Amino acid sequence: MLISAPALYAILLLAVPLGAIFLFSFWTQDYLTLITTPTLANYQEAWNEPLYGLLLRRSLMISGAVTVATVLLAFPIAYFVSFHVRPERKSLWLFLITIPFWTSYLIRVFLWKVILGYNGVLNSGLSGLGLIDEPLTFILYNANAVVITLAHAFAPFAILPIFVALERIDRSLLEAGRDLGETKLMTFWRVTLPLAMPGVVAAVLIVFIPTIGDYVTPRLVGGPNGLMIANMIQTQFLKLNNAPMGAALAVVAMLFVSVIALGFVWLNRKFLRVKQ
Amino acid sequence: MSGPIISLSGVQKYYGDYHALRDIELDIAEGEFFSLLGPSGCGKTTLLRTIAGFEDASDGALMLSGRDMKGVPPNKRPTNMVFQSYAIFPHLNVAENVAFGLRKHGLSAAQKDAKVAEALAMVGLEGYGGRAAHALSGGQRQRVALARALVLQPKVLLLDEPLSALDKKMREQMQGELRRLQRQVGITFILVTHDQEEALIMSDRIAVMFEGRIAQVAAPQTLYRRPETSQVADFIGVMNFMPATAQMAGESVETEIAGLGKASLAPDQCPGGVATGAVHVGIRPEMISLVFEGEEVKAATAKTTVVEQYYYGDMTYYDVALEGVEKPITLSMKNIVGRPVLERGAPARIAWDPRALVLFSA
């Protein structure tokens, strides 16, 4: 009976919404009436309509690029804090890293518009320095802007798990690597990096899974060519009044994310037998 | 034997204001089993890490098989280390751990496998190559760490308190095995330990360190019987210190020891140098014995009272008070058949041999 309260809580918050989406995806919408006869029509449309495929592919590409950029930028920061910051200063550094999060997500996205815009901070700065003649346009209202904005937004989520993995590495292992004849760089490659991989995989999942479902950033900075699958799902639910189609697209997106996430977990287990 | 394989001269190490190594002068011969012994914080591990290349000496020279090691990183030194934590790579299995350092040796896969198998056999882990690192016991981890270092055939093997994490039985077994292994491979072993018994059992020579300084370097028997300072004597085993007055009488030193009486000491009984006036004289507990009724005694005797008795099974230790001396002295007796164990408060006659005495300047 003790387990029932948390279980009920979990069911209400997780299983019921998921189940509802799943159920909806097999129904159809006929203008104002919801037809509850089970059908695969939504999935057929998702498969046949090229726009959905395009949006899904773009979402995967953008999320992938965000993930790669975020993790590659987060690793050196996590490494620096873990290996080069004095132990008593580490909490302070982690605290400072989270400071951008004190402002709302929406405000940060708008700030990126200010930075990346046609007359934005970046362009006026560069032209002021005489480095460019006319403003750069490839940095706002397209996929690049989405990648930059999301990579910045998710940086701490990538830094923290990598930092934790690095902190857990017994420093005598690195000395053992040196002692057994390897240079600092090779010791990093053969000891530090493999042992940090659980943190890297965690960071990949933490960044990849939410970014693929993000619709605020693409809406605000993505322009027409930066829209993602979640924008379409939102449109189906709120504008086209076609909840079943939106639900079907959501299920498809979740399926892709699950397959990719499981792939990462499997890779981690298979090739990086790190057991603590 | 050619010149020393390791030679340290005037080595100093500072951490900020803290003087961790003071004026280290030390030569270690090839093939020697050498121990650095001392209480925690005495600098023994710093000295070992300086030899390995993890610490740079602030001053002085370190020669390793004739080469100056100044600025040489650990990966370029002919030393390998067994770490206190063993530092077994958790992402590699046993064979991969042992083969870690062989990458640059230009061996074929088959040659590498053969070397790894040979090293594992040497430490008694045949067939463990495929084991995951986390599936090993403490003793097995230590053997893997040994194999991983020995497979590279270093000139010097450095061991940083390798037995401190093992339980007593395992530790005693490994002490014997390490000694046997060292004789078998003939490599110079340098062992860091705070356990004086371990150092005595295993080493050819021992350097005793206090507060960054080497107090004495000697073979185990010399160290035990003829410690140069009272600090060394006190750290190695148990030593009774008794106040005495000393004066020269030709070659020998005549002493008057509180509670024991007169004794004449030969020059070799003053390993720290001859001293006169107010001194201390030391004697080990096993060099004093109780005299039971009917026993014939050749040595000098004294009257005492048993203050405390400690029964160990094979031995009994007694604290006995000499007449007119406040501080009791400790003696030990083997519990052989027919020998009684005295109770507290019992009168006891003790016998001691003046040849067992050591003189320390006060």
C-alpha cells in the first residue's frame, strides 16, 4: 500500500498523458467531431505527406547539431572545472555556470535575436571593427540560429553530467597511465575519455531528447526554414484543430527519439564497458 | 654489483612553506629490496613519487641508472609503480590492464598475449585475463597491478603501501610472495610502508624517515639491534629507555643504569656515537627474561614487581617496576611448557645481558 501513492502519482503524470496521446493518434478529426473508430489513417498521412518527413528530418538534423555542438563545447568546460579548479572553488564555478538560468528561457531566446539580428550586436560589432561590409544574414531566421540558441540554452545540462563523470575518475588512474609510458594526451585518450563516456552519453540524451521537441526557439529565431516537427504538432493541435494528427506526429517523433536514445544506451553498454 | 641504480643527493622538496623532503642522500643498489619506512607525513611517499617523476625535487639531483632525471616525465622513466589504490583501469579487463603499457613496444598481438599471460602467471593469476576489473578481490587487484608493472620490465619497481588495504592473513601471504617475486625477477623494489614489521620481514635495507629527513639506513637486523637514535629505536619494535650516566673507560663505556646497576658497553653498542654524562640506555623486551626458582643465571639480575601482564598466547608481556625507578620496563617471555604466567603484583627477578644494551645520547 505504501507504493500506491507514488505509483498513482507517476501514472497520473506520465502514463495517462502518454496513453491519451497514443489513443488519440488512432482516432480522426472531422471538423468539429472526433471520430473514435480506430484507424491508421493519421500514420498513413504522416508517411505520405512529404512536409512531415521534411520537418522530422530537419528536427533530427537540428537536434543532432545542437547535441554535437553542446557536448563538444561542454566537455572542455567540465574538464577545466574538474581538473584545473581548486576543489574548494568547484561549487562556486558550477554555481556561476547556472547563472544564465536565472533569466527566463523566453528572454534568453529574445536576447539571441538581439545578438544575432540584422542590426544586432554581432553584426554592428563586426562592421564597426571593419571586418564585414554588410550584415551577416546566415545567423538569424534559419536553422543556424536555432542551433546556436539551443546549444547555449542546454550547455549547463551537458556540463553537469560530464563534470560528474570526470569527478568520479580516480586521479591515480591518470598517474598510472603516465607511469605506464603514455603522454598526457594519450592518457586522456585511453583513460580519461573512456571513463567520461557515461557522462557524455548522459549529456547527449539530456540535450537531444528535449531539443527535438522544442518549438519556442524555432518559432522565434528559426524563420520559415528553421521550423521543426514540434511546431507542426503545435499547429495541428491548436490551429488546425486536428488533435489526432498532432498526436500521431508526436508518437512518430517519440518513436524516433526512443530508437536513437536506446541506440546510444546500447553503444555505451557494448563498447564502453565502464562499470563503477 | 656496479654503481647504484638510484642515487639521490641533496634532494629537497618544498610545498610552499612546507619542507617535505630535507637533504635526502641515498644510494640504492641494483637488485635490492629497499624500504622507505616512517610514520604518515614523514615524506616517504613524496620521495617515492619524486623517483617516479610525479613530483619534481625543488633542489638536488636524482640519478636513475646513471641518467639525471631532472625534467624527465614519468612516462620516460625506467620505473613503474604499484599504486596504493592499485589504480586498475575499470574500463579494461585484466589482460587489457596488463597490456596497457605494451602499446609502444612494437609487439605483434601474439607476442603481446604471450607476455601478458607470462606476467599473469608470475603473479599467480593464470587464466584471469578475461575477467572484468570490477570482479576482482583486493588481493587480485594488487596482483594485476604488479603484473601490469612487471610486464614492462622496469629497472625499478616502486610500491606505494601496496599491502595496507589487505586484511592481515592476505597481507602476510603477499609479503612472502612479493619477496619471492623480487628474487625471481631480480628487479630493484622500493617499498613504502608505515608498518615496521613489514619492512623488517621484506627488505634488504630500510631507510627510516621522520619529518622529511632520513634518520637511518640499514639492514633490518642492524636497524633493530643497533638503532642510531632513540627515535628510530622507538619506532621499530618496542624499546625500554632507562636513564643512565656514562663515562669512558678505555675503549668501552662504563654506565650506571637506574634500577639495573653497572654495565660496560662496547663501542658498537653506541651506534649513534659515544656519549658520556647523562645518557639513556635501551634494551628490547625479549632481551630481558624472568628468572624462575631453581634456574641458573649467568647474566646480571635485578629485583622487580609485576605491574601489568599482557597474555598474547604464544608470548606474555610484562611491565615490571625496578626498585627505586618510577617508570616500569617491558619484557616478554615465550610461553613454553611448564613456565608459569605471573600475575600482577607478584615479585619477579629479571635477568639481562649487557651485550643487548644500546646507548643513546640523552
